[in-house]
Amino acid sequence: MSIKVRNEFILLNLFVIVLILAINFLSSNAIRIVLGVPFLIFLPGYSFMAAMFPRKNAMDAVERVALSFGTSIAIVPLIGLLLNYTPWGIRLEPVLYSVSLFILVTSVIAWLRRKKLPEQERLIISFQLKLPDWGSSLQERILSLVLALTIIGAVGILAYVIVTPKTFEKFTEFYLLDAAGQMADYPQKLSPGTAGNVVVRIVNYEQQDVTYRIEIRLSGAIIKEIGPVKLQNKQKWEQKMDFVPASAGDDQEVEFILFKEGDNVPYRSLHLWVNVSNG
């Protein structure tokens, strides 16, 4: 049985709409991956090549498919590069809608260019459905069986990778910023009684809720404690803090020590060295 598709661009854009609905309304990562992979590595290139080469004799099927993959791999990073210079940035929604818009625009251009061609020169996608020919000889049957098992195995491995929960690394980001929120102008020279100001930031990537506390030590003595700070996974916390050296001296160590709740062993520590002089 032969199936002919005269306007595959409708199917392409319906596929895009299904992906958008899946991302916005479904929580299943497996469905997003199954739909997202061809969306990124095939559809943009296919619609672009169809717009550039609307005639069916411009290239054969293998070349068109191969160039669709290759062109997609080139187009999507370029779209990401352009997004990087916009207020939206490279995030899921901007990438999704930008690539979708690219597919829609190139599909319309391809359809208009193809419509102007004579009927016999237009590209028509056709599928021939028939029972597989397993071959007449024993050797051909064995090779066909091995090929079928290989395909089934590959699909099984792909399904396993998609549905198996990923094990993420567990860690906490703990770092200092200067008073302006930059990694640049840390306090290095102070006078006795003058406060040094920094911003302490914590980001929880422990895959669970964690409660922290912070100790600030100056030359080994505790001068301030902050906490408890309870953060959900991927939640960020930051706060401006100061320390005031009481006496002069070079290379005085200021320690910012992070603890987890119920643990007296430091989990993370940060260090600053300041010179304190009277002049």
C-alpha cells in the first residue's frame, strides 16, 4: 500500500504544536525528550532545505534527510547565539518558540515556492507499506533477524535511558561577592573599627530541603552567627554581611564557615585575608 503526503508542512507544524502543549501541560520528561529530539535535530533543517530546494529532483531522499540533520545542527546553535544577545536569553521557552517560529516561517516559504512549480516537479513524500521480505536463503533470514534484534535492542536502550531516573550530583554552592554583588572588589585594607562588607550567597543543589547556618570568624574567634537558613532544592539565598577588625595587623584571616543543621563539622568554608592598619 502506498501513502503519499503532498503537504508535509502541516504535519511538521502540528508536531511542533504537540511539543509546545506537552512542555507546557505535561510533566513527563520522557515525552518531552521523544518529541524534542527531532524538533531540534531534524525539523528546522528539513523545513529550511525544503524552502531552499523545493524541486523533487534537486536532491535524492538520502541527501535531503542527511542535509536536514546537518542543517538543523547548524541552525539551532545560531538561534541560541542570537537569543543570547536578547533580554530573553538562552532558556527553554525562548528556544522553543524561536525554533518553532523558524520552522513555521520556512515551512510557509517552502509551501509557497513549491506551489509555483509544475505538478510533476513538486516534491511528494510517499511511503510504501508492505510485509518485510525476510529473504529466501537461510543466510538472508539470519541477517534479517540480527538486524531486527539490533533495532529492537536500540529502541529498548533508548527507552531505558529516557524512563530511568537520573542521579544528580548533590552539592551546595557557597561563595562570596563584594558589596556591589561582583566577584572583584573584596575588602583587603581596613582600619581598626572599620567594617568590611561582603555578600554571602548559598545555592542548594542537594536534591532535598537543607537547613544551614554560617559562622564568621576573625583570626579564629567567632564574631557572628547567621541562621538557620532553610532552602529548598535549587533555591538561592544571599545576604550582606560585615566584619569589623578591632586591632591592627597584617594578613588577618576572615573565615565564613557553612554548616548543615545538626552537624558540627564544617561543610564549606571561605577565606579572606585583610590588612588592618592605623594609617
